[in-house]
Amino acid sequence: MIQSDITAPILSYDDINKHAEDLLREYKRNKILPVDIEAIAEFNLGLNIFPFPNLQQTFDIEGFISGDLNVIYVDEFIYYQRHARYRFTLAQSKNVGAKRHNGDAPVYPNFRAAI
């Protein structure tokens, strides 16, 4: 896959808000704040979360989802020490996982070949 093959939809703030509200309602997480993004990723989407030692220091990224879209890897320091950043990283990766769950995302058995 070449980078030019990837297109993201252009959404208004209202569209984004509607998608978020729909997702929270679907997973019955719309009553309590802050949203338990970790529970959504693990229990609703069936994703595993794995702390990865020195991910940010070595690769200059805080987290990523595996090529088969089953595991979210998060920098170990962020996982244990930066809770707000950890939740944000999960939320970003969860978007890809949600697409996998709905059948909207491609699956890349060889992650390196996909990038």
C-alpha cells in the first residue's frame, strides 16, 4: 500500500461529535466522564494493550496498533507514568481498532509492508 492510497474523510465538528456520541452510546459508556477508553479498547473491541519499553525514545512514537489490528502498543513510561497521555494514545489507536471491529479497516498481516 502506498501512502497516496490512504484517504481520510473530511468531517465537520458536528459529524465528529455525532460519531463519538454514537460510539459511546453503542458501548454504553455515555453516562460517566471521563470515558473509560481502556475498557472500550479491551472489552468492547477485543484489543490487547501492551506496554513497549523505550518506544518513544527509540522510534519517536508514543503508541501504535499492530498490523493485524489486535494489539495497541504504548510506550511503557507513558503507560505507567502519564495517564492522560496514555488515554489519548489509546483513543487514537482505538479508532483504527473500531474500524477493524466494524469491518471498515484493511488488515495488514505484515505491518512493515503496510507502511
